[in-house]
Amino acid sequence: MVSYIQANVSNIGAVAPTISNRSVVTYGDYTTNATVNGVTPDYLIVKNLTVAEGSFITADDVETLNKSAVLGHDIAETMF
């Protein structure tokens, strides 16, 4: 569907499907409610975001159904 949209709609540079839900996030003794987004690598392009540290989800992660997590600044600061 994503490639169909890019091929058939003019002026689209990138398309990134997402799914979003609220979930409980736990690390050690820390627990909080957070928005969890399922995204693809093009999410960075569509949202014009950069990764401050580490790496983002890769095409290989998507293809192999790798369970990866990218933390937002606020949760990363609080948890670590």
C-alpha cells in the first residue's frame, strides 16, 4: 500500500505507516504509562526527526520482526 501511494500520488517524498496505543512501560523499578508507536524507518523522514543517541529502526528490523524500541527524550531521561 505504501509503495502504491508513492507511485500514484504526486509530490510525496515518503510514507510511513504507524500504529499507536497507550501501554505500561517498565524498566527495573520504574513503571509509567506511555504512548507506544509502531513505525517503519521512513517515520524519521516523514516527521523530520533525528536520533540524538543510538540508532533507529532499520528495514532489517521490520523484515525480521525484530522487537526494537526507540525511547523519546522524556522517558529516556526519567528511566536512565
